[in-house]
Amino acid sequence: MGRIDPKDYVPCVEAALRRLVPEEPSSPQAGLFRAMRYSLLAGGKRIRPILVLEFCGVCGGDQQAALPFACAVEMIHTYSLIHDDLPCMDDDAVRRGKPSSHVVFGEAQALLAGDALQAAAFEAMLSPQAVSAVGAERAAKAAGVLADAAGARGMAGGQAVDLLCEGKSVSVETLQAMDECKTGALIRAAAKMGCILAGADRKRVTAADGYAKALGFAFQIEDDILDVEGDAAALGKPVGSDAGSQKSTYVSLLGIERARRAVGELTDAAVTALGAFGERGARLAGLARRLARRER
């Protein structure tokens, strides 16, 4: 069984991403591959693939076999960032401390890079090698979870609601429902996929989902806090963009102190949900606490 040392999660994911999306310099689509790799390999915390690998590990699964699925989640996440940054969406010029994809490659190429990364995610999960390594049933189930999280009921749907809410005052309940789709769905998918690939029982899949739901909500509230008081250089993206686009946020609706308390309460809830995993959940608990104290 292929175990991966936790300190090697990110290097292993980075290496696998490079293999799965090669340079193809002699291809007629060389420019498209460059645009895909530009955003995909631009760094980042790799939280979502880490969740796939760690939940697979705590459930006793083969983490090496889960690696293509972990990369697939990161590809979907990256495609969403490319599209979110486009002028027709959030119109952000900087991502992960670098010019956004459309600034470097133009809007059309950036759009295609996002499209191609979405397709590459499913190619990675459903390749003969990936399916053989985890079994057809687990591969199909994991891919289905990711498809649902990325679509109209998940990430894409959340972004659609986000656009409708620009310049409007919305309730905390509406904001939460939107963020559960836009941010939370992919985080929850990553956690569940790790369990599914390991053949975990329903109890552990449910516990992983509870952890990830609380984690994703806390992550978004902390993101709103950082947009107010964060440092752009440390965060690798502009701050103050929510206020500039007149978006309702947890900070604008709750105030900074209540928002901070909510992050703490949700982090505690995430840690509590890990009880189903016993001592094996310690690293996941540590991850939740670290994300609640991200750089300002």
C-alpha cells in the first residue's frame, strides 16, 4: 500500500500536476498548455489535495493511488480561480502574487485554460491507470462527488449567486448558502473523496463531511476578515476588493469581532467532527487551527 509522508504531500502533488499537465512545446496547443501550467503551478496552499490524501490515509487507504484524484480537485480549483479573475466575473488582476491568467495570456486563452483544466481533472481520475489503482466503483463515485461539487449545485452555482448579490445587501443566511456552494462544496468534496477512495464506511464519510463543512465556512469568514485587514503581499492577492465591489461579507454583516468569534466556533466544530477518526485525526485538527490563523 502506497503511503505518503505528510511532509511530502505538497511536493508529491506538485510533481504529479507537472506530469498530468505537461509542457507540450511542439504541440499546436503549446500556448494553451503554458496557460494551464502557469496557473496550476503558481503555488498555493494545496489545501484541497491535502484533504484528499490525509482523509484517504486516516481511513487506511492507498494514498499513492489517490494522488490523481487529489490533483483533479486542485485542477478544478485552479480552473475556478482563472475564471473568477476574468473581467466578466470578479475582474482581479493578481492571483497568488502573480498577474492573473487573463492579464498574461489574454481573456480568450485564460477561458480556454480553465476549460481544459476542468476536462483534465476528469481525465486524471478516469484514466485506466487511476481506475485500476482504486477500483472502478470507487473511482466513479469519487469522480461523481467532484462533478457535483463543481457544477450548478456547487461551485459554479455559488459563483452565479455571488454575481447576483453584487451591489446588494443580503442576509447572513443567503451569504452562507452561497459560500457553501462557491467555497465549501469543493472542500467537502475533497474530504469525502479521500474517504471514498479508501473504502471508508458511511460514519466516517459523514464525519469527514461535517469537518469539511465547518472548515470551509470558517475559511470563507477568515477570507473576508483578511480582505479587510490582510496584507496584499503576504496574501498574494489584492485586499479591499469586496468593499470596492460593494459585496456583502461576514465582516460587513456581523462586524469584525463577531466574525472572528465565528471562525473560532467553526474551527472547534470541525475538530469535534474528527472524533470518528480517533488519534488519526490529529493532523486534520491541526490544519483547521492553522487555517483559522492565516497571515494578516
